[in-house]
Amino acid sequence: YCVEFRTESLSHHCALENRPYARWMQYLREGHTVCVACQPPAMNSNTHRCAGDGHNADGGKILHWEAIGNSQCQGTWKKIRQMEHCSCPLVHSFIFT
């Protein structure tokens, strides 16, 4: 499944990321919608959920995220909706880890 979030805030460290494999961090913006897929091995085998997916969060709850590979690139987002069938665009698409 996938979860759509709207980014509320992010640190300036995301824009400073210059390493080739991590340049995607430069394109994160406040107010953008991002799509995050929950796939094994991040999925809990008992609950079939990914930690941090906002399962019990309503749309008003602010949740925290952190980019793998640059712990200084972090911020907050709000859950928009969960989708059983992922149809995320390639841009602004991520996976839970």
C-alpha cells in the first residue's frame, strides 16, 4: 500500500545535499504532496504495516520524517490518505525503511 503526505516543514539541510545518489532531497518543498510505499522488508510481518505510516493519525496530526542517508534532512508532514493500490508518480515517490 502507499500513503500520501503533504510536507509541512523540512530542514535547510535537504537543499544542501549534493551527493549524486541523494540529490532528490534538493527537490523536496513545503506544501508538496509525496507518496510513500510500504513494502517488505519495512513491513511488519504481524501487522502488515510500516512504522510511521500514520495509520492511527487523522489528517490534522503532524508526523515526523527523516531521510535515510542524511539524518539532517528531516521535517514534518500530514497524512492525506492511504491507497491500497499504489499509483505514485516517479517524482516525489519514496519507500518506508
